[in-house]
Amino acid sequence: MAGLHKYYLLLVGLLVFGMVNCSLTGSGDGESKFDGPDPLSCEEFKNPIMAGADPWVVKKDGFYYFIKSEGGALHVSKSEKLTEPREWVRVWTQPEDGWNQTNLWAPELHYLDGKWYIYYAAGRSGPPFINQRAGVLESASKNPRGEYIDRGMLYTGDRIETRSNNKWAIDMTILKQEGQLYAIWSGWKKNRNDDGTPQHQYIASMSDPTTISSNRVLISSPTRSWETAGPLNLNEGATVLRSRNTDRLFVIYSTGQSWLPSYKLGQLELKPSDADPMNPDNWIKEGPVFTGTDEVHGVGHASFTTSPDGTQDWIVYHSKKDTSPGWDRTIRTQQFHWREEGEPDFGTPIPTTEILSAPSGECE
């Protein structure tokens, strides 16, 4: 146990260093630029497309909206090009005190029932791994880059009747299935990880976009050989993905250790696709479905979108800049395909040196 505590101290130190280091890559005023190669032409680009981690992109009404955490605030960009996020605007700043005053992680932007919502993880002052909870913001208008109202902490525990003893939670995403909303997130069984408990994937039903209405249900733990490479095995960064040509429904998630080159993507599938998502037996695990190479390390935390003309599917993900332990990462994108049976085929990460064709319709 003492050895594990020392490991945590080292890990927290690495995380704090990584967070400070990442904070230096942007101006903190909502306008962040990546010192990467300029686009070769309208029809071509090279990865990475920007600095950062935990990418989330939403395509709506002909625009791509990226969201990121930087400088204690959330920023949203608007661009007609998937490969060129730009026009960053600050939409929310953390309060000076309270449960969500620090450690702002992995925001997601969702358009639900005619409004925009932002789901994020944050914590009160203290070690970054101990106090994280999930929060939600609701747009005050139809503008995803306008004002947001803080709707508070979401309940991610086991006592929904009293909403007491809320539990650690990060990387929340939303599933809408058969008209019902569900929250999926990464959590611990206990509020302190002293026993080395790994991060699991949980699901709960929602009565509306700002309210979880059930106890959490565990749907995935890092138990497979390709998920268990160290003392802190993780299931996190879940994203819903629906098959283009079939009714199959997947949850793509990150697994392994986020600070190591072995970080990768796994896959859960709801079988059958109209089954109850709250029944753990209905989730079937496969993987790994996307792994790093000698040139692209530690791939994880993906989101998915389509080309401007809607004919292609694209994965947006982050990778490590080098093989050293830590969280110095950049964001990349590439096209993926579907197998005949309806499963995604992500291929392999395309190296930085390769010139890629821009998403179809990006130059029109």
C-alpha cells in the first residue's frame, strides 16, 4: 500500500506539471493557436490540427464547434472546416470557490431538446484526483458560444433517493436512446482511491439534460488483458457512436493508462441495439479497436463527426507528443470506415509526416 501511495504522489506530480505545461500553450483569452504546419492547400492537411487533449467536436448547421478547457475557463470555436478550429470564444469561467473551482477537465458540448449543454469535470481545491465531480451548464440562448447558466453538480452516486454521498466522476457523455436520456461517465467505486480501485464506466438515466434520475449502474471495468497494463487501469472518455448503415450502437472509450504510450480505445456495443442500456448484460466488450504505433503514441479520448458534405465519417482524437510519461498531447483527425456488418474500422493512426486529403466538401 505504501508503494501505491508513492505511485499516486508521482502521478499527481506529473498531472500538475502537465496541467501547468498545457496552460502555457494558449493565451487564456479564448484565442489559442497551434504552432503546427500551415495547411498545404484547401484540399490537403497534416496532423495534428491543434494542441490540446480530450477533443470534442459537434457539427451543426454547417459549422464545427470544438470545446476545450484552458486557463480555468471553457472555450468554444466555430469553423466551417473540421481541420481548422478557429474563432475561439470564452463561454464560462470557473468560480473562485465552491465544488468546481479547479481542475477543469474534458468538457463536452451537446445539443439536446433545442438547447446547448456543456458537461464537464471539476473539483474543489486539493489533489486533482480526489475531488472530481461532474457538472452541467445550460445555454441561455440558441448560440453555443453565448452565455451559459451553471446548473450545478450532477448526482453520480448510489443513493438517488437522498442524493447523498455523491461519487467521483469524470468524462461524462450523453446517450439518447428510444427517447430516453442517459449519462455515461468514468468513476470510482469509492470516493478515495486508496485501495487502488480502477476507473469504471457507469450509466444512469436522466429525467432531463440537467438531472440524473437513477442510481448509477456499472457497465464496464478494465478487466481484459489489453486494458490492464499497470496499477491504475482506466475505463474513461466514453463517446456514443451509431453505425452509418445499420442500427448498431457503440460506446467507444479510452483504456490503459492515459499518461503512457499504451493508451488506446476499446469498444462497448449495446446488443440488441434496442435493449435496455441500464442492464449491464446488454453491453458487449471488444478491443482494442484503435491503438498507437511507433510514430503516434497513446491514442485516446475520441469524438466523431462527418465531413462537411456528410459522405465521410471522421474520428477526432488526441495522442502523446512523445513516449515519456505525462499528458503533453495534440489533437488529430482522420477518416474512418465501416465494415460490412456495421462495425467501425478506425484503421491505424496516420503519422504526422503524411499529407492527408481534407474532408469531402471542405473546399466547396
